[in-house]
Amino acid sequence: MIGPLDILLSSEDIAARIKTLGEEISSHYQGKPIILICVLKGSFVFAADLVREIDGPIQIEFMRLSSYGNSTTSSGEINMILDLNIDITDKEVLIVEDIVDTGITLFFLRDHIEKKGPAAVKICSLLHKPARQKVEVPIDFLGFTIEDKFVVGYGLDHDERYRNLPFIGVVPT
Ligand code: 5GP
């Protein structure tokens, strides 16, 4: 159980940023078909809002990885719980993540996707915590850079709670 949360990003802040991210993504792809991969569970709220701000043909797919277990620090060990079951050869792939922390999850995921032979792989993340980054992964479309705080809400959990909050809050330490 954790105490009251400080609001870091309101639902209005998030909605405004996602609108411009959608414009950036639409103008990058120029109507080319995209395979958008929503990385479960944390990205489901973000991806649902983001796809409605992108113009053009999008196929939406889901993958599920886990790295955190029940704690608030990364184990560094990635488990693939749900892989893609479609052919992405020569396709434009956009990975949608909730947060890049150490970068280990995305590094692993990007490599895994690249091996399937897509035309290009781009990354969109709502949040980035550069202070904790351990491996370099380029984020092509980024929502917000945040400080080294454990955040919840808008899809992000703490022991599977708080994913339904409409804002992003900071867990007091
Ligand atoms: P990384 O592999 O970059 O260290 O971690 C990525 C994953 O860790 C994210 O997809 C997310 O599930 C989890 N994570 C990292 N930082 C936070 C955070 O501040 N809050 C929550 N709820 N999850 C986080």
C-alpha cells in the first residue's frame, strides 16, 4: 500500500502531448502502412490514445514482456510472455512503450524485432528516465523526459495497481 500520489503529468498534459506525437508520427510515415506494436501491459492506455491521433493505415499488434516482477527496480532479466505471430518482413514497425528506464527491455525487443526482417523499426515511448539508462536505444518519438522517480498511472502499475489512473503520479519514497 502506498500513500497519496503527487501528480507529475495531468491527463490534459498527456492528451496535448499525444496529439503532437500523433502529428509527428503521421508526418514521418506519410500514409505508409504501419504495424504498431503495443508492449503490454504498461502501454495499453498510451497506445489506445496514440492510435487515435495517427492518420493513415495502422495494424495494431500486441507483445508482452516482463522485467520488473513486483519491485520498483529492474531485475534486468527479460521474459517474453507474448511474441508476434504475424509476418513483418519489409513492413514499417513502430514499437510503442510506456517508459524507457534502463533501456534493457527495448534493447532486447528491438533486436528481437529486427531479426524478423522489417523494412524499419522505430520506437515511440511516452516517458524516458535518462538518469537510469544503462544501454543506448534511440527513441524516435518521445512524450516526456522525467526525473528518476517511480511513476504510476495511465497504464503504469505498482504491484498491478494504479494502471487505471487518468494521470501520471509519483510514488512517494
Ligand atoms: P527498462 O528495461 O527500460 O529498465 O524498463 C522498462 C519497463 O520497466 C517499463 O516498460 C515498465 O514496465 C517498467 N518501469 C520502468 N520504470 C518504471 C516506473 O517508473 N514506473 C512503473 N510503473 N514501471 C516502470
